[in-house]
Amino acid sequence: MGAHRKKPGKKQRLGRKEARRRDAHTAAEAGAKLSAMNTYFPSSVSEAAKAFGVSQSEQSEGLNVALENQKRAKKHKQKMTRGQFDDHHRRLKLLELHVEAAAEIFNKMNTDHIAKDLRNLIRNFSAACADGRAIRSTANDALAGVNRLETTVKNLETSVEQLEAMVEDLAANDAMAGMKTLETRMENLEAGLEDLAAEMAPMRENSDAAVKTMEERISAIESQVEQLVKGASKSAALQPADLPKDGRGQEVWKGRLRSGKKERF
């Protein structure tokens, strides 16, 4: 008879489970990165997307490190802000699919009365993409400011600890002089914190204004897409001979626009 096969122990099972979790996390991050790249750049401009990824590799690495630190600190407000950005990107991708479907209908029906609306829609869509890039740049600046603030706070904590150690080591005759030095340094540190807060205020206001402009543009684009689809349906009803026998408008993308409701992360 063959030797009895031993079952894996608890440590082995936990190690395998942790390895599977790490593999799943790595695959999820790779999928998210690919999805973001496809959102900014459709399949027709893959070369531009590749060049953009190469040129922005260093900045992206720094941004990922900053976001990972924030995730560990569980800062709820910044998580919601990033969720809003992701929601805007998904809505822009959905609008792109609607624009492509409308362009296919326009090419098959050979109509001229919706060409002007289609050009305006594409122009507004490009402007919305530019606003998205501006929001991303503002977010990067805000994250850089937060990192500087965290570094300053850590330096302040280190300085306070050093000052406390110095106060403990001072003799009775030098205690008053040490306390005055400590008060002066604390005042300087407080002034530095106030300067940092004043520097972060304009960046936060610019980010809020950019997000508001982005939402207004997306709402306008959604209304134009609905008008364009309605016009295409009316044109298809007037020209039944130009469409296939199986039914009219089967090539139209079957998705729907998201509402203004934000997803929570």
C-alpha cells in the first residue's frame, strides 16, 4: 500500500489563500488600469494612448503611491472624490458609444439634416474630455499638496519630540530659556501650518469649480444625445426602404445613460 498523503496544515492553507488574494488584487489593478486607458483613448487611437502611457509613467507611479497611502489612512472624503472621477469617466465612455452608434445610423441613412447636430455633439464631447483632463491635473496638484502637508506634520512631530527631550535634560537654571525657545519654535510651526492651509484653499476651490463645470457639460451632452436619437428614429420611420427587413435601428447601442446619482466607494 502506498504512503498516506498528509493534508496541508493551517499555515499552508493560509499561505495559499493569501497568495490567491494577492494574485486577484494584482489582476484587478491591471484591469482597472486598462479600463482607464480605454476610457481616455478609444480603440481607434491606440498609438496615442500608448505614447501617453509612456510619457506619464513616472507621474502615474507617484499618483498611485499617494492614493495607496490615502486608502490605508481611510480618508473618506478623498475616496468619494475619486469615486466621482471614476463615475465621470464611465459616463464619458458611455457617451462615446452613443456617438458611435449615432454616426453609424447617419452613414446608413445618408441624411443631412442631423449632420450639424452631430458635429456640435462631437465638439461638446471633446470639450468634456478636456475638462476631465483638467480635473485630473487639479486632483494631482491637490494630492501633491496633501503629501507636502503630511511631510510637514511629521517634521513638526519630530521637532516637538526633540524639544521635549531637550526640556527634560535642561537644568533648573536653564529651564526658562529652554521654554522660551520652545514657544518660539511652536509659533514658527503654527505659522508654517497656516501658510500651507492658505496654499491649499485655491486648489480646492479650482477643483470644485472644475467638477461643477464637468457635470454641466455632461448634462448638456446627455440631452443632445437624446435629441439626436429621437431625430434618427423619426428619420428611420420616414425611410423604411433604406433599413434591413429584420427591424429598424438594431445597430443602436442598447445601453442607457447613467443618472446623476454618484456611486459610493
